[in-house]
Amino acid sequence: MTDRAESGADTATSFREAAPVKVRLAYLLSRYPAISHTFFLHEVLGLRARGMEIVTASINRPDRAVKDLPAVEAAEAKTTFYVKDGRTWAAVWCVLTTVVMFPGVALRGLGAVLRLPGLTLRRRGFWLFYLLEALLVGRWMKREGVGHLHVHFGGPVASVGMLVGVAWGLPYSLTIHGPEELLNVDAYQLREKVRGAKFVFCISDFCRSQLCQLVPAAEWGKFEVMRLGVDPLILTPSHRSGEGERTLELVCTGRLVPEKGHRILLEALVLLRERGVTLRTMLVGGGPEMQALRDFVAAHRLEEQVTFTGALSHAATLTHVRRADIFALASFAEGIPVALMEAMSLAVPCVSTSIAGIPELIRTGLDGLLVPPANTCALADALETLARDGRMRKALGSSARQRVIARYNLPLNQELLAHGFAEKMEGGGA
């Protein structure tokens, strides 16, 4: 296993001077395009720009109507194969004809489902549905003439990917992010998915370490760290207004779900108010916790301080982050959040939690401040430190941007990823 990001700018330069990477494969994603996973789009477009031929499939339709998508996403939606495209009878007919035309494929897939260990009857029923989707995906791959499948995340979409591999006899690979699949290894059958994969890209050293627990050391060579990133040439810092007497702005982006720790952030704001520190706070994102968080804000009289924007486009989200004085992410469970990378590239000082791969991204005290998860007092202390020290905010923001340029630079990491695919697929063959 190697960490290709360590190879640095010289390697990236040599890659750019080399011939395009000749690889052809299919990407299977849970939902594409999607506001919450814009890095899918950036990765697919970036790899195509580097000579790879990628066709895309998605289990679910986009999270917005095609007419509401930006032009580049709408173009992707028009060429993506959707497993759940709303045409139920057409899907049923395709499954039935596949079973008749390729009975061995269906039997191999069914055997794989029946052999999975530790499944309740209900969960095995879900896997039978995954098998039906796998039959559709494999049939689509045959039409496209593509012989390798790559899947992001290790949850249900990887269940479909694994069954495509078993049933159709096609190699598949994974990019594992976490945290859900790493916290629920048995529930997600992650061990079986990893064992069956030809290779696995991990977004962090922490992620790789968790996968190493699942298989014998002889198989660890299939794991390779491939870091995500953002483009620092696009995400450039803006000039912020002078300190003066103005209220500082704090921004937090992400779905409003329990694991993102928004409740802890709001509790920290209550503590800060008691200490005489006020941060005008914007929570960007939607989700099931919205009403509970609004109720907390009302109960603690934070309405004039906290704004909920709901889900916004990526561009609108970045507009808010760009003008922030502090970016906070109080998560309990993460992989390595792209949202943190974006804020760092914009030179916005970040406060986050010392979990999973985040300490690989942010060196506390150098590139930002990290605190223990679910520790309201520690989070309040870190926010207060930044609120009262403009020089520290500037220094941490500047260092954070340099950290992204060096290690989480999207163009560089896409070069590394393209060549990683070429090597793992033996120069383009599956």
C-alpha cells in the first residue's frame, strides 16, 4: 500500500506531461448528481479530462428535477443509467428477460445472497432486491461494453456492486469513505464486499486501518489511500472586512442529522453568550433534525443569532463559507469532510472534532483547532479562542490553505487517482 499524495508536485508534473490514462470503467453511485455529494461530479469529470472513459449509473434519480440542475449536472443526468427510473414495468420486464437469457447469472447471484452469513429473513429480503438491481446494472454494463465496475461507499450501493461482480463475473472495486459502513461492518456485510473487490481505495489512513481489521494481512495490498480534495485555484480566499466592532460570522454546512453534532454547536453558542461572546451563526443544510434544532434555538432565545438556510446549491453554500470568519463542524462521525477542505482552501479558520480522518487533514494548533467530539465546553473554548484572537484566525486560515494545496489538492489527487486506476486495472484491462 502507498499513499500517493506523499509523492508531491513533482509526481503530478510528470503525470501531466505523460500520455492520457487509458482506462474504461463504469461508476455506480447511490444518487447522481446530488447536492450533498458534489465530489462525485468533480471526480467523474476530472477523470474524464485525464483520458479515462467513465460511464455512470445511479440507483436513484437526482435529488432535484433535471430542469432545476445546473447545466453540467443536467448533462450528466441525461447520460446516466438510473436503476430506479420510475418505469416499474420496464424494469420488471428487463429482469425477467435477463433471468431467461442468462439463467446462470441469476443463479450465481441468488446463491451469493443465500450464502451471506448472519442475515435475518428481512435483511436477506433486502439483498434479493439488491440482486434485482444488480441484474439491471450488469445488463446495462453489457450494453455499454464496459467490464469493470467502481462503487463509492460501502453501504447498499456496494451490495448491488458486489452482486454485479458475483452474478455477472465482472471485477469491481470500491472507494470507502466511512463512517456508516465502518461503524456497522456486520450490518453492511463489509467484510464480504472487501474480500470480493479487486482493489479498494481508502480516503484516509484511518479508513485503511479499519479495513485492515476485516481481512488477513495477505490481502492488505489491495488497499490504497487515495485522498479526496478541492481545487485551490477555484476556491480562493476573499478579502474579509476589517474587525472593528462587528459581530463575527460562523458558518456550519452539512445535513441536519444527529451525527453532524449541530446540537453540540448550539449548546456551545449558549455557553459563549454567557461569556460575552456572540457569533452570528448560519447553519447551511436541511435534514430530519431541522425542527428539533429550531426548537432548541427558540427555547434558548438564539433566534437573532442563528439562521437556518435549508439545503442550498453548492455555489450558494460556498458563498456563505467564503465570507465566514470561522467554520465549525462538530461531527461525531465522519470520513474526511470535503466541507472542511473547502473552508480551509478559502482560508477560513476551522474548528472541528478529533475523530476518524479529520486529524489527518487538520493538525490542531497549526491548520485549525480540534476538540473532543460531543464536548460542549471544549468546543466553546475553541470558538472563544478564535473569536477573541484575530491574528490566530488569520494564521490558522493561511496554514489551512497551504495544507490543502500540499495534500488535498484536487487536480493533483485526480492525477494520482487516474494512475491508480490504470495500475490496479493493469493498464486498462479488468
